[in-house]
Amino acid sequence: MQSEETCSRWGAMRGAIRMEWDDISDDDLERIENNREFLIECLRHRYGYTRMQPAAEIERFIRDQGLNL
């Protein structure tokens, strides 16, 4: 069971993810929920990223958003 803080943080992050990568579907976001590995695979599939590119993109995104994950 997720804490209220985690759920609230995910809600904010979900919107930011959607703005950053608009090809990610609502279904993808449901599956991604706090799962970095699925986000990596989703970015590779949706955007044709190389094997290492999604991890770098996610790190940049986290830094730009000021998130502490």
C-alpha cells in the first residue's frame, strides 16, 4: 500500500511526465507508476531511444523537475 505522500508525489510527477513525453499513453502511465524500469522500456518503445538514452533522459528530467527520487 502506498503512502499518501507517495501517491501525491506520483500524481504531480505523472503530469510532468505527460508534458515531457506526450507520446506516453494513460495506460502506460498506469503501468509506469513509480516503476523506473517500465518507464525506460516505454521510452525506448515510444521514441526509439537507444539502450542507454532513456536512463539519461530520466535523470535529466528528475534534475530539471527538482525531484528527489
